[in-house]
Amino acid sequence: MRYSRQMIMPNVRVNGQIFFKQSKVIIIGAGGLGCPAALYLVCAGIGEITIVDYDKVELSNLHRQILHSEEDLNQAKVDSAYNKLKSINSDVKIIPIHLHANSITIQQLITQNKYDVVVDGSDNVATRYLLNDVCVMNNIPLVSGSALQMEGQLTVYHYKGGPCYRCVFPDPPPPQAVTNCGDGGVLGPVCGTIGTLQALETIKIISGSAGVLSGQLLLFDGSSTTFRNVKLRGRNPKCAICGENPTVTKLIDYEQFCQSSAHDKVINIDILEADEQVEAKEFSKIVSNALVLDVRPEVEYQMCSIPGTINFPYSDIEKGHRMEKLNDLLNDKLTEVEYNVYVLCRRGNDSQRAVSCLKNRFSHIPVKFYNIKGGLHAYSRLVDPQFPVY
Amino acid sequence: MQKDWILGDLLIWLRDNLLKERPELFLQDNSVRPGILVLVNDSDWELMDTVNYPIQSKDTITFISTLHGG
């Protein structure tokens, strides 16, 4: 009864449902893509579904990672996903694996099991190359999805002679050209659309349907609700991994290859001297009568800010935009003695960069710029727990 | 008779006329940087000889940046 509405379709039938039951799918990432993908695959009655994720549930995940709820905060995402999925379909064997996917761990998993499909719901470039390479080496189709802000992309790599990720993107992008969801933001239904389509492609691969999205890339633009299906190049005979003479014959260090980490967390920088920084606690005592520049983007400043601070985005400082305005602001405060300007941002990284720009640009006036260590995150943690962390 | 424009010419023109900052995030070694997909009428430019493709009247040329979030 449970599967009757899909089994009466000529595309599935009894046979198709048996295929589903006999298949094994592995989903990397229990986030914005992995959640909806897992949900539909579990509902459809796939025999065994392995879910891999190293991360814990955070409040800022819940708008898009629909398997997790408020009571799951700080729990491993794979455990939270397991509990939800099990309650939906207890016939499916669900294997939660709390693990960071890297060359060693993923190799073991994939070679010890015979997965029919790998679903890429990861959030970074290094993991995408890793999954591509392991899929090619083990001859498994890779259902690849990604999403950012209002846009999503979907394709199937290494399927029936089609191209792999490296055929299309032989070299990783420069790290500074990559935006992650933590910085760029993403809308829940945009992830949901792509994750759901990943489940669809997985089901089509398992049931041997025609029309699998191989050699094509689907571009989804949520802002105009348009889908574009574009034709990709075919498999490259000179591809480093799936070509005729592959140069990559075992898994490599993908963080090194991509010059970026295999997660989407922000790595903190430390570029200033100790005497150019103040602690959040110390800052809280002087904030009321000091000149404080909050260098976050305007949209973030509008969400929450400390009263009395002035928003002057780092993007302007970096490019030297609106410098007359800043000059006026500083000159208004100008006195005989050197005075202090405090620079603040979300985590304390852009504010360091801003201090380092500003001290050079305004070296001719008696002003000293200070970075507020750890930014608003530290302020919320150490001074005012009511101040929102995002 | 004007000379034919190939895609490579367009890239240079875009860099010199439209890009205001950090051209290296668009162009590298006279082609697009890794992670940008160029489409001619919704097909990968790799299928039409990339920078050497002679642009035709009414062609639609699109630059897609790959996404990695999820």
C-alpha cells in the first residue's frame, strides 16, 4: 500500500520497486541538499541509505535543513536525520555515519560497500573533487547538486560514458572566487528544489530510466523561477581521472589541491599587532562615547547592531569608496591629542582587514584604529548574550 | 568589411571595457578562470572550440559561475 501510487506508474511497476528495495545509496552531507534528498529517497523505499556528515545541528541550519528541529540543536546531524527518517519509513535501513569525508574515510566506505549511487550534498570544492574521484575509481554515478543565495545547479557525473566533474572543471577555482552559504546566504526552498531533484535523478538511475541528467547541467534561478538546461561537453579522453591515461590514480589531498578546506566554516585570520586590538569586554566599557565603525555589509547591520555605532562597509573601505565621507567623520572628532576609532564586524576578520587599510590611508591624521577582537560573536559571548549571533 | 569576432576577442573586450575590479577573478591566461563555464546558445563552449569560436549574429553568450554551497 505504501508504495502503490508510485508502483502503478509504468515508469516504476513492481520491478522498479524491487530495484529500489535492492539498492544502496550514500548521501554525503545532511544539510540543505542532503535533507530533502534523503527524505524523498526514504519515502520511496530505497533499501539502504547511508548518510555521512561530521557536523552538529545549529539554529542557523533550521531554515533549510528540514530534517532537524529545535530539540536536535548540538546533536550530530546524522543522528537527528536518522531519527526523523526512521519515523517516516521503518522499512528502510538507514545508516548514520558521523564522519568527516576525506580521502581515507571515504575510500574505505566506498570500497567496503557496493553503492549504486553517490549523492553529493556537500558544501565545499574540496569535497566535490574528492567525491568525483572516488566515484570514477569505483565506477559509481555521482548525483551532484549545489545551491547559493537564489540559485541552484544540478547534474549527474560519470554516468554511462558521460563526463565527470574533472572533465568539465579540470582545475579548481581560485579560493577567493568561492562564496559559501555562511557568507553568501541561501534560501531554504532553493536548496529544497535542488535536493529534491537529486532524489529524482537517483531514483531514475536506480530504475534504469532514460533521461538521466548526464552531460547536461540544470541551472535553477529562484529569483525568476526559471530552469535552464544546458549542454555540457562529453567525457574528456584526456581527463586526469576518467580519461584514457589517468594521471590521478589514487585519492589525493583535496584541501591542498583546492587550496581551501573541506568544510564551509570560516577560518579566522590574525594580521594585526596585539596593541592594535581590544577585547570585547574592554570595548564594552568605552563603546558609549567612542567612534565605532561597524564594517559589515548594510543588510547585516540592519539585522542587528550596537546602538551608536556607524555602519561603513568593508567593501567600501577595501575599494577606497566614500573616503571623503569617512574623512569628514574622522575630522569632526579631531582634537589636539590622538583619538581612537574602534572597528567592528561579525567575527573579527574583516575588521582586521579594515584596520590594516585604514591605518595606511589615514596615517596623516592623529587617529589610531583598533580592531575589536572576535567581533560581534565575541561581544555576544562575553558581554551581551542577548545580542544575536548569526 | 569588419573583422570577425572570436570568443577570445570578446573576453578581452569585456575585461578592458566592462570589468571594474579584480579582472583575475574572470580572466586568466587569456581564457576564463577555472570555475567559470562559458555557454554559446546554451551549449558548453568546449563543444565549439572555446576561444576560437567565431561569434555569429544573435548568439547568446553566457558566463556561469559554478556553485559549491549546500
